[in-house]
Amino acid sequence: MSKTQSKQDHLKLALDESCQKMLQKNGINTPLPEVVIFSDFVLKINKRDKPQNRVLLITDKAVYNLIPNNFSKCKRRIDINNILSITVSHISDEFVLHVPSEYDYRFISAKKQRIIDMLKVVKSDGSKLSINYTDQDDLKDATLTKVQSRLMNREDILLRK
């Protein structure tokens, strides 16, 4: 099976053996294996408002948060179809992936528009990805953290959807 190189696969993860093993282990590989669409370094903002270096990997089926220098280590996999909207700052390079059934992810990347464009293209469940632009430079208030999500009840989750 030959791996094709996407122009947006900046870290060449489609050709990286450790990344391919991680995709075999964590991905949904039926009927076809996941295909790398985009990869690059980003800053993830954690719950303590601290930036962490991460690799953002987008396949045709999911978004992965990977540890830099260890592409076999997946911190989180989000099914593309679980991402319902994205909040994007006009002022800064911040954006938030909203995952109503789980919790949100807040990132900083100079390539945020390319990332958003890739997500729009690969979303396959027929639903439209809602993009919300804001003049806030800090998107902390627009982000639902893991801790906050644990406090939500079923009605709260349905409202977020």
C-alpha cells in the first residue's frame, strides 16, 4: 500500500512509521485506513491557561493531539463528525474546536485558516461545520474544559449540540 503525501502534511506523518502504527492502533481503519490530510506543530492551551507544544494531525476521519518528537503517543483522538463548530479569533492566532459530546480544545496556530479549511473538507457526516469569528484575542471564555464537561448533565450536552 503506498502512502500519498498531502501538501498540508508539513511534518510528513503519512510517511512516518511510528505515526502509522499509532493510526493503526487508535484509528478507525475499516473499510479503509485513515489518511493523513494535515500535520503541523501548534500550541495547545491547557486548563491552567498554559501553552503546550503539540502536533495537530488531521486525517480523513479524526483530529489527533500528538506529543512532539513522539508521534506514536496520542493524547486525544476526536472523531471529525463530533466537531460541530469552531470559534476563531480575528485578532490572535487562537481557535477553539467545539466538541459538544466531550470537551473543547483551544489551540494557537498561524495556520489556523488552513486547519479550518481542512476540517471543512473532511467533515463527512453531511452536517456543516459552523465557524464563529470573534474580536476576542483570548478564547478562554469560549472553551469548555474537561473539568467543566464532567459537571454537565444530558440536557446541557444536548444544548451544546
